[in-house]
Amino acid sequence: MAVGRISGPLLKDNLLRNGVNLAFETNLLYLDVVNGRVGINTATPTNDLSVNGTTTTTNLYATNSATIGTFTLTGNTLSSTNSTINLLPQGGYPVVYQGTINVGNLAITNNSITATNANGDISFTATGTGQVISNSNMLVNGDLHATGTITADGNIALGNQTTDTVSFTGEVNSNILPSATNTYNLGSSTGPLYWNNVYSTTATIGTITATTVTTTDFQTAGIDISGNTISTLTTNSNLNFVTTGTGGIVLNNLKFYNNTITNISSGAVTSFVNSPSTVTFTGSIANGTTVTFTGSISGSTLTVTSAPSGTGLAIGQVISGTSVNAGTYITANLTGTGTSASSTWTVSGTNSVGSEALTAAFAILTVTGTPSGTIQNGMLITGGTVATNTNIVRLGTGSGGSGTYYVSIAQSVVSSSLTGTITGFVNFSGTYGVVIPTGNGTTDRPSLATTELGMIRFNTDQQYVEVYNGITWTSIAGNASGVSVSSATDIALGIVLSLG
């Protein structure tokens, strides 16, 4: 529709539409007189000005609010009816810049993100296998907490000063290796920061420097220390205590140095004591098979001159005969064998027996049940009807517990409660001799307060060994025999003087 020039009264009537809408070019410009709206490219304006198309303007001013698509701008608030707001700048270096932008409870100012709600958390959440990645250094001025696994591929520095501490509540699930050998320490060698206790099943340590070592069992390559016992780990190996210079091994008051044992307590008595060992058990004694032969005994040597019967002679058999002392038994084989027609043997005690018919038989002790301790060779057996001075002379099938043992006296004892006792003795082995204390017969003798019955010494004045009999010192030969060089000289002089 073409509109010409309107003037005069017609213009007024036309502009005052009296409730009739006016359309230019259908809906290019549409005046909604009824609702007081203007539409451009629309005949149904929904607002005071509705534009159906693209609008270009130099400046757009909205006093209260402006709605563009799903966005509404009111004052300093930009809101959207959509759940997502996308900021998509274009160009080579796209930037969304604002002094401060608030997103929900977050305020973004320059390069800082701050929670605006009190005590609110800031969460970075990736989906699926996605990660939150920081491509630069990260500085945390507060606490850092992770509920999952922490993995560091580079070096880790914990603390930058000695006042910083590291606490482990969890358990270490791997080896702990130093980056260099013989370089770093665990604890301080000078204190005051020491580790308290170290608990380990096995420790392999080159050198131990400790004030106190407390353990239930300690082993080296060759020894084991358990409780109050030190033992070697290799069978038949020696346990060596080695010192340097003139230093020795000191056990209480005894010092061991080279081949010398010294009591370091002045005036103290050095004693070698064997404590008795007693074992109770149930046992019986019976004689074994008798072996007959012809032989003689001179002192402690048995000479056999005929082949023994049966299985022959053996160590531990009891020898019986017309002139043989009771309790004589074989202790060792010298020549020949147990079945030889000619052999020699060592027997216990001293006998003088001419050639005669002799017998030999084992006196067998049979132990039943479990003894209270270890049965040993040499034990004195008592109890029931056991003969006096019955000793175990050889092990049979028993090796400390139940089994058979050979005893020194032939007899028959029914099963009964028996006791085995061994006192032991001090044995100085060797072939040269034992050196006893030496001194004159007056000032070098010990005082009466320190003398004991049986004490012996060599009297350099009288040139004989003397013994203290509980009353006085006397020659070890006693009154029976024994004359010293000095005594013999005195006797000779007396005879010469008396005979003239």
C-alpha cells in the first residue's frame, strides 16, 4: 500500500486510529493500537517493540533489563533459562576477560578463583577416566589431602626445615632404598634425635654400634646367642674369644689370657666344682649271656689265654672268678679281639689273679618310662635292691632316656624306682704333669684361716709334697713311707754320728 502525503484534519484522524490497527506492507511495520505495541516483520508483537529478524544498532540501552535468547541481563546479573552458559570467544588468542565474574558460589578475579559462600568447597571434577591436569608448578599454602593414591614420578621433597615433620599412619608397602650406598643415616649419631625401638625379623648389618642391644635371639654367620646361651651354628666348630695385646677374657673374678687363668680378686679362693646330677627313673637289672674263658689279672690288666665262648668279650662286661674282686669290669681293649684265643684288656680296680677259669657277662639295666633327666655314663645307681657301688659303665640302646645300660656289678633287681647320681671330677689331661703351689715350710704356708682339709703344696725346704690333714701339714706319704732328700741326709748323719 502506498501512502501519500497526509496533512490537515485527515492526518489527525488517521493517527488517532480509534482502536483500529495499522499495517504497512502487511507486517513490515505493524502498529498494534489495541495493545500499544509495534511489530517489525511481525503482525503479532509480544512486547512494546517486537522485531522478527536481525537488528543492527550502534548502541543499545536498557534501563531495567534486556532478554536476548535464553539470556536475561538485569542490572549486573546475567541469567539464562538454560542450565548451561557457554562463553566461546574466537580468534588466535581467544580471551574472556572481566575484572570479576561470579559463577554460582565462585568469584573469578584476574587469575584467582574464590568461593563466595562461607566455608564452601571448590571442586574440580572430571568424568570417566578424565583427569584434572596442572601443566605448571602448583603451590598449596594449606593442607593437601587425597583419599586415593598419590603418585609422583619425579623427586619428592618433604619439608624445608628441621621443624617440619612427616607422620605415617598408613603402612609402607615396598622396599625403602637409599639413592647412594653408605651415604645417608637413619637417626642422628650424636643425638638428641634417636629412633626408640627397631622391630625386624631379620637384620643384616655391616657394623653395630649400640649402647644396649636387647633381643630374644641374636645370630651371626657362626654363632647364636639365645637367652643366656652362646652356641656355634657349625657342628664341631670352636667358639673363639679373642682379645688384643695383654687383654684377656674376664668372667666374674676369673681372667683367661693365653694359657693362664687368674683370679683377679685379691686373696679369693679359686674353686673347680662339679655339682651332682640326679635322675629318677623306673628300671630293673638282669645278667646277660655268660662268656667263659681262661685268663689272669695282674693289677688292671686282664690277659686272656683261651678263646672266649659265645659272642666273646666286650667293654662293660663284669668279670667273675674265684680270686676276682667283686665289681671288676672291662674298661678297654688293649690287644686282640673279643673272640681271640690271646688278648689283653684293661679292667677296673686292681686284682692279683693267677690263671684260672673266668666268666664275663653284661649286667644290664633296663630303663622304662621317661626319666626325670638325662641318664649318663658313670652314674651311681641306687634304690630297690641295687648292690652298693653299682655304676653305669657303658651305654646300650639307651642314650639318656629309656633303653638299656650296662652296670658294674652282676645282680638281679626287679623293676622298681631307681635313682642315678653323678658327681663328676676335675680332670687335668696331659703327660707332663700338674704344677702345684711351691714354697718353703714356714713363711710360705697359708695362714690357718685359709687352710682347708686336703690342701696340697710342695715344700721346698723338705723337698716333698705335703698335705694339710685338718690338724697339721704332713708329707703326702703319711706315716707309711716316703723320705725326702733332706730327711735321708739327716738320717745318714745321725747314723754316722752314732756309729762313730
